[in-house]
Amino acid sequence: MATLSAWPWGNYGNLKYLLYAPLAAQVVYSLAYEEDYSRAFWCLNVLIICGLKGLVHVLWSTYNNMLFLTRTLRINPKGVDFKQIDHEWDWDNYILLQAILASMICYMSTPSMLIISTIPLWNMKGLIVSLVLHVTFSEPLYYFLHRSVHRNNYLFTRYHSFHHSSPVPNPMTANNATLLESLILFVVAGVPLIGSFLLGVGSISLIYGYAITFDFLRCLGHCNVEIFSHKVFETLPILRYLIYTPTYHSLHHQNMETNFCLFMPIFDVLGSTLNPNSWELQRKIRIAAGEPKREPEFVFLAHGVDVMSAMHAPFLFRSFASMPYTTRFFLLLMWPGTFMVMLVAWLWSKAFLCSFYTLRNHLCQTWLVPRLGFQYFLPFAKQGINNLIEDAILRADKLGVKVISLAALNKNEALNGGGTLFVNKHPDLRVRVVHGNTLTAAVILNEIPKDVKEVFLTGATSKLGRAIALYLCRRGVRVLMLTLSTERFQKIQKEAPAEFQNHLVQVTKYNAAQHCKTWIVGKWLTPREQSWAPEGTHFHQFVVPPILNFRRKCTYGDLAAMRLPKDVQGVGTCEYTMERGVVHACHAGGLVHMLEGWEHHEVGAIDVDRIDIVWEAAMRNGLSSVSSLSE
């Protein structure tokens, strides 16, 4: 490993943030025990600036990932996958480094230099001096060093290649670099500030303004969205040489022999390293924003679960969304704001693009209905939700989408009959509406060992419960169907072949299953209800949310899910609590429907005869089961 290529705290994980503790401790100690607050004042400002720098990156990342706003202006059409997210996981190392170096400067300064009263809040001369130093020192120094690193194979492969290992530039790529490069960047960014103070024209606002603007422009250049209108540069051509654009810097990541500048392309002009396509490509991207784009062939229409998990969206916190959802403390701090957004969305909103991936050149997208789980059970909200779903289906039909798969409550029987409402209302739909429950049933059924002779089924008369019961009875399995409705039970029993109808048995209490070790749970179970299961029972489940793992000597299956094929590209978001690369079975069911080119709608009751057909198609297309047992 090359010298200064690794970070000293590289193996610390989140413990690295404890390195900020001495600064915070200095602030607290000075306020409590010292009469001179000068050093505490500077330590506090270092912490605030670091926080603002991080916020700049997060806000840029949020904008970059708001596909519903930026899709038509994206420069690189590919998605950021888990590999790149992990590669950029410690993008904020440089902020921590700057905090340490800034605190060292603070502690090495003489007491007279730290006196607060001698430093004004604003000084126009300081702004002018810092701009002059930036243009005459920082810009040319960065250009020279950047170009030199690219042209020196040793330096590039051992240092700068780390930065260029991100295939899709984005705001988090901006300062994702080695320790040596971050030290150099600190010097480049620090000279205008230090120079202004040495000349006696520094100010508090200059420190904040320059430090934040520097990171703002770094993120701007690495943003995968072209934010500048080409008309601005056509009206004022000189701006082309004074400020770079996301397209301009993206060309550097594509052709690493051009466009080396920090922020000002004039230095590429002077160094004869300007990419000749820089302005024309930027113009084409902006003009093409209003033209038809590549449309998806498959859409998974999802919805929010609750206020907390709504913050798992990829356009809020990319790293958080790249891991299975779990409740975190910081979510509590954001709960009030998220709740207010939910109320606004309730008043005015429509389904929007949330994420995408590609599979064998098929563009697949996830659209989000801006409603949370509890809203689906409010009688007065049902019509509005159905209108949102219908609007999404019609929009998908207009765009030429082949299959739209309805997630969870979007296909609730009480809401729209499992999608039947929309198909009946619009008989000429070209897009195929799919609930995906056929594959969900197949996943659950294939988890059940072949030698099982008896199962206990809750939620037995639901859409999935009915299909599971009918399938298992055909296999000669005795199914104890928990239901109080004899009418609904008999209706299902009559659907079974005559020779297997006696395998379906109605039970009304949980104690009827006290000797059965295979429970299939389609209705939430309390710990008391679980207590009827004998030791060694395995709980298969298709209930949302999953039941609590209450019984120590029993095992619990995961919700029905499937792992996407290995050749999928651009997946960088976890689907709720699913592992990376894993999607709910209903999502996978819609995907299989599209890959197979099936022309029928899959709505309403599950066709039991198609369960094996859909399962075999899923296996044939490279999807795999991810069922596991958890103690």
C-alpha cells in the first residue's frame, strides 16, 4: 500500500466520529471553567462548518437522486449500485481531516490571533483578496497537480484511481479520495483563507462562505444532473471559461486526458486540455430534456409503510437506503418534518419515480404511491388511493410500459379487488396489471418440505390462503384452515378436486394446531396465540408486518422474497427490510411476467394451476429463493 493512501481511522467504522469529541469537549470546558472563550469559539465554528459541509453533500445527493425531478437531465443514465455506494461509504473522511487540521492551526496560533473582537463579521476586502488568491494560486495549483497525477502512472494507480473507481459520478464522489489527495486539497482550499487573514482582511463570513462554497462547487461538478441551461452560456459566452458544469466534469471521468480544472475551464484552455465536446454535449443534454426518454418496460408500484420507514427513500439518505430498513435514532429527530410532508402529499400528490435498475437491457422502475399503510384502512381515503393507482396505471399504459406490478396494499382485495377494478374499468389496457401473488404463493409453498403431511393455516380464506390451501390439498397435505366463516371455508373446499376435499379441515381455535409443527401464518399472531404451537414448529408467513420471534424453540421464516438475477445492474436500494439485491415476491412476480412476455393480466383470485408455471419461469430467468430460518 502506497504511503498516505489509506486513512488512519479506516478500520474504526462509526467510531471515527469520536475524533470530533475533543473539539466538543474544548467548547464545553471553556464555557464552564475559562474566562477566555476565544479557543472555544473557534472550536465551535470548526464543528459548525464541518456540519454544514456534510449538509451540503447530503442536500446535493438528495437532489441528484430525486429522479422524479432530474430524470430527463441525467448525464450518465446508469444507476449507482451497492458496490459504488460501499466504495464511497467514507466520503466524509476529508471533512474529519479538515476538522483535525483546522483545530491544529487553532491550537498553534498565538492568543492574540484568536481574539474574537479583532476579527470582523464581514470584510469586502477579504472577499476580493480570497478571490484573487483562488484564481492566481488555488486554480493553477490544482490544475497542475491534477494533470500531473493523471500523467504519472505511479501516482494515478496508487492514489487518484481510487477517486475514478466510481463509474457514475455523484456528489458523494466529489471528495471521495485518498489521504494524500485530501491533504493536497486542504492546501488548495486553505491558501485563500489563510492568505486573507495574514493580510489582515479576513472575516468570519469569509471562512464560512469560502469553505461552504468550495464544497458546493465540488458537489456541483460531480452531480449527475446538468443544472445549467445552455442559454446562459449562449447569452454570456465568457461564463464558459469561468465556471464548469456537471457535463464538463463528467467528460473528465469519461476521458481522463481532458478537463482537469478545479472550477474554472479557462485553465484547461490555457493548458490545451479542454475537451472539444464540453459545451456541445451540455447543450444537447439540456435540449433533450424536453424530448421523449427511454421508458421502462416494467414498473413496480409501491407505497410507504409508516412515517419512520418513509425516510428509507434513496433520495433522502443514500447509504441508509442501501441497507435493509431498521429504526435509527436520527429518524426520530426527523419524524415531525416527515409527518408534515406526508400531510402535504395527502392534499396534493401523485405516484412518482423512486428508483430504477436494468436487467438484460430492460429498464425496470419503482414508482411510489405517496400514501402510508394506515391511510389504506381509512374508509374516506380509499377512493383517493384508487385514483392514484389508476392514474399510475394509465400513465404506464401511455408510456408503453409492458407490466405494472402492484405492491402490498395497492392490490388489497377490499380496496380494488386485487387490481380487478382497474382491468374491468379499462378493458383496452396495453400494460398488463399484475398482483404478483402467484409467485408469492409459489415461494411459500416451495419452502414447505415435501414430507410434510399436515399444516395449520391462518388467514386461510384470504387470496393467498385460498391458493395455498388448494395447492397443498392437491399434494395430499391435510390443511387445518383457521376461519370462523363456514360459508367461506366451504366455498374454497368446493374448488378442490372431489378426491382431495376431505384434506381441507375447518378449525376455529388455535388449540386445534397444538400438535402441528408447520404453521403458515397469513394473519398476525400474538405471543399467546403462538404459544399453542408445539416445540420445533416452523412459522412460514405471508403476513405484514412479520410476527414477533416469540418462541425460542421454534423457527421463523422470512417474508416471501426472491433474489434478483446476477446480471441485474444499477441496484443500489434495499426494498424495505429485504437484503441487498432481494425484492418482495410480488415484485419478482411482475418482473417474471415481463421477462416471459405473458399477455394476460394477473388480478383477482390466484390461478392455482399457474403456481408451478410461474415458479419454473422465475427459476429459468435466474431469480432464486432466499428463504431462511431464524431462531
